[in-house]
Amino acid sequence: MMPSKDSKHPPNLKISNIGEKKLIKRLLSRSRASQPNSPFFDEFYFKSLSDDAALIDLGDNYLVVTSDLLLESSHLPSDMSPEDRGRKVVTVNVSDLAAMGAKPIGFILSLGLPEDLPLNEFDEIMDGVLKSCQDYEMGLMGGDTNQSDELILSGTCLGIVGKNKVLMKEGARPGDVVAVTGSLGVAAAGFEFLLSPQPVKENLKKELRNSTLKLIQKQAIQPRARLKEGISLANTGAVTSATDITDGLASEVGELLEASKNSVGISLFETMIPITLEVEELATALDQDPLDLALYYGEDFELLLTIEKDEFKHLKDEFGLHQVGVVTDSGKMEIINKDGKTNILEGKGYQHFVNK
Amino acid sequence: MMPSKDSKHPPNLKISNIGEKKLIKRLLSRSRASQPNSPFFDEFYFKSLSDDAALIDLGDNYLVVTSDLLLESSHLPSDMSPEDRGRKVVTVNVSDLAAMGAKPIGFILSLGLPEDLPLNEFDEIMDGVLKSCQDYEMGLMGGDTNQSDELILSGTCLGIVGKNKVLMKEGARPGDVVAVTGSLGVAAAGFEFLLSPQPVKENLKKELRNSTLKLIQKQAIQPRARLKEGISLANTGAVTSATDITDGLASEVGELLEASKNSVGISLFETMIPITLEVEELATALDQDPLDLALYYGEDFELLLTIEKDEFKHLKDEFGLHQVGVVTDSGKMEIINKDGKTNILEGKGYQHFVNK
């Protein structure tokens, strides 16, 4: 395909030179510049184009809409059963609603299906989708199917949240506690095991405890969205900003700061980041730093929150929250290591397209 | 993948033995059986799971949600420019809103992008998406990107329609006029040309008029949704049922009947089906029946409507409608040919997955 004449880029620039997050921002910044001047934009205006989901004004409530697509080759390792795959496309979408404190109302599924997919497998995928919709108390509203080379599960989830309760990426204030809803890096450990070459996998099976293998795989293959926590925490009124951790803690901390004023910073405390023994066990066996699995991997679908300091102590036990840092006025992302030394935290996370 | 033990089907049954429309019905019938018992289902219940889009009750209005996915290999011939591809993913979704008389309020795009896609091409696809959103007077609300082997454009479109105005597949009454918003088979003719083997294509280029080649290709590559017509016709109150023609007239007539009572039938008049000279020209050159292109192909994105007989004569000229048949009480799909002979009309249309 020929590049257009009025191109602003060298024709040899590929999307792999840019990276996913920048592509999305590029897409949305172009969008903002061209919103049409329609009467509906007074009534149904959009907030938060860069947030976890889009918001439509319904008076007292926002309708929340999010869309996420899973591809067999990128997101669905062969160890996942068809039912697990169906569940996951619902969970990744619901997690975006959870991050905004929204209650799901319905799900729409577009499928790309290989021609030779056994009908049984289709039914099992649908079982997973429907069971997961039931778990999150919403219905499947519609769907369409297409023929494709690989399995494609494209979901759209609608939810509803009170305008005075919605959680956004913007809102962190210096002094707030930075917290997460559970331990980090568990799914990452699971994927590191599942995606290891066969000989490495066999070794790990001997080295690691059975309970470890079971737990880390389950978290990778059958993740759950923190929906109840998101909705209940939104109801407390104490959460100042939130997002779900899909690309790793560091990357999501960067997202919160990008949505905030320039002067807002976040400092994480390395010793406070909740890393379980299982994650340490896998990391040791693979000669990796367990902290990297927690900071740069994601897929646990825990929530990252900033919470008013005085409220945090009341909410901590009720929601099983872990403080991982504080909001500062430094404008920087920092991490204080075991020896008390402050380092700049790089915002990198798992990203498609980026040439590594 | 092993079939599950409690399977109700022989393990060798593939989705290609079933066909797309039956797969969707299978999916949605399973869904209906498992709608959760949640308080939100009183407030935001869903109508029309088998309609062109899902409806959510907002009081005086319905929120209309539809989702459609395009794959490079199935839906996007290489002759389409990146901008045309971006426009098409918006148009196929808006066409579903048009069929319900709904006004678009926003679009969400999930992209699967090959790693080596030039950044220019990404920008041109987005130009097409944004220009098309502007044409249909809505905004791009959000998006996400993923790495994939082939280009995937998955769109979700939201719209709004008054409860007393919404057009559904159900509602045709004996005596109503069956009408379409424009001539049929033009896009089909364009695709037949574009997908011909090179030597056939070269011959067609010599045989067909330049204006014919231009027109049929434009309809295939740059289709438009009949949005203004759908909204205005819904406002008249005279339309008793509607759908958009994506899989061919015969298939969509079948959809209207399936949504109706058993006694409702439709008879088409072969001589009244609007087929242009250009379509006849292409069909003759390829030794095909032009009627087949109109009945069994789709992709023109015209609307199929049933309209109260007395109102039809007032609306005909204003909206450029063509009567193609009448609603009967026979419970059958029939077509009356040039010689006045009545034949049963087969409901087949373009379908993925079906082994032909």
C-alpha cells in the first residue's frame, strides 16, 4: 500500500516502532480534534476518552462502555480450555468496569471462528461466556460470528455508575495512599511457566511445589475481575482515582499520573509490594527478579487505587487492600528500594508492537 | 482440543456444517435460557436478541447497541484503500442502527493490527473511521489495539431511538407493502468484478462501460448506510417492520418472517425488484442471472421495510422507495416470476461457514 502524499512520517515507519499505548493515544487525540458538532453531544457527551471505558451522560448516572478483543495467538495460551477462553473475554471487559466502580448491565460478543472449529468447542466457549456473564450478574445482549483464521473473541461490555461515584484515572492528590486489591505477579508467574519451552517446563515441574504450580496457573488461566471490590469501593467515596492493572503496576501508575496535574507524583515502596511466596519460588527457579513480575507484567486484574489517607485505615481490612506507596507532589514516578534509596520508576509495561 | 464428555454432538461436527445464522441463533437461544435474575433486568431489560441490535430501556428511549467485526481476509478486498476500510467498519455498524431508526451517539473501535503495518496506513484507516463517524454525526468514544496476523476492525456502535418509534424485525401485517430503499445487486456486481481472476477481470474491463465499472466498484468499496432514511421513516410511524439488507433480499425477507407470527408470509414480484442496467451488464458478461445478485448477495446496505399500504403512496417518492412485494397471510416466502408463476423463495443468503 502506498503511503499518502501528505504523510507526516517516513513511509518505512511501522506501528511496531510506536507501541500500543502511544497508538491508542494517537487514535484518541485525532478523535478529540474531530468530534462533530451535533446536538447529541450536549446530551450524551463523552468523558474520559483515555480512561478504562467511555462514559455517556444519562442524567444521574453514566452509562459505561468498554471494548476489548482477545486473539488466540496473543492472549489465549493453548493450556486454556475453551470455557476458560470464553470466561476471559468477559473478565477483561468487566475489569474495566470494576476500575470505574460500574455495575455491568450487558455484554455483546463478536466472534471470529476458524472454519474447522468443532461445534463442541464453540459450545464450550459460549458456556464460559454465559457462566461468566452470570457470575458478574449481566446478560448476553447480542453477538455476531465471522469466519477467521484464528479464534478472535471481541467483547463489548456496558455498565452503569452514579455520576457522584464514578472512579476515574484522574483525581489522585498528594498525601493519598496508593493501594492495590491483591498480590501482584501471580498471573505473570503462571504465564512464565506456561510459556516456557518444554524442557524448562519439565524442570520447573520437578523444582516447584505442586500447590505453587496449581495456584500460578489458575491465576493466569482463570482470572477474575475485582468487580465487587470496585463497586463497593466506589460507594465509599474515599477513592480519589483508580484503574485496573492489566499491563503491570508501573505502567498503571504512569496512567494515573498522566491523567493528573503535572505536579502530582507517586512513590512506591519496594518492600510493601505484595508478592507471594509462590511468585518468589517461580522467579528464583527461573533466575528472575520477582519484583519485575509484579511491576511490569499485569494480567492479575487487581485494581490500583489512590485513597484518602484517613479513610484508608478503615477500608484496608474490609477490602484486603495493600498499601504500595503514596501520592506525592514531586511530579515523578519513584520507587524506594529496600535500602531506602529512591530511584525513578520506568513506566514500561507489557505492550504489543514495541520492538524489544 | 478434546470434546467434552457430556457433549450432545458427534465430536466430528464442525461449525462449517452449521452456518452462520444458525450459529448466532444457537448462541442467543443459549443466552436467553441463562439470563441472570438481577434487579438490573427490570430496569435495563433487553428486547430483540435476534434483531439488528440490542435495546436497553432508558425510559422514553431505547439505547441501541450493535457490534460488527470485519476481517481483512473475509470482508476487505485488496482494492479497498485503508481509508475505505476504516469507513466500512463504521458503515456496517451504522446500518444496523438505521434499520431500527436509531440516531448514532458514539462508536468504539477495537483493532487487530499486523506488526509490520505501516504507520501511515494505520493513520489512513483512522482517517476513514473518523470521517465516517463525522458523516453519521457521532464521535469516536474509545478504542484499543492488539497485535494480530491479519487486519481486524471490530466496531461497536451506540444509538438512541424513541420507544414509540423503534423499528424491529417483528411487526409485518398482511396487506402491508414490502419495499426497499434502493436498487439491489450493485455491490454484488462490484464484488463479482473485483474478486474475478485476473484474465476474467481484464476481459470485463474491455466488455463493460467505464461508467458501469466505476459505479459497481464504488458501491462495493464505499457503501453508505441509509441512516437518514431509517430515522425519517421511523418518524413517519408508517413502517411496521424493518431490517438492513446485508445478506441479500431473500435472506432478509426470511428474517422478517421468522420474527413474525406463523401465518404471516411475503410474496415478492420478480418484475418489481429494482435492478439497474449496470448490474444486468455485469451479469450478462459473466453469464449470471442478475436476479441472483439482488436476491442472494447483499452488501448494498439498503433497508427492507414493510409499510402500511395507504401510507406507502405518500412516502414512496419522498424516500425513493421501491415496492418489491406484499405481506400475505400464507405463512410462506414466495416469488412471482415474469410469467405470473408463484415459486417458493429459498431463504439462502451469503453465509460464512456453510460448506457450499
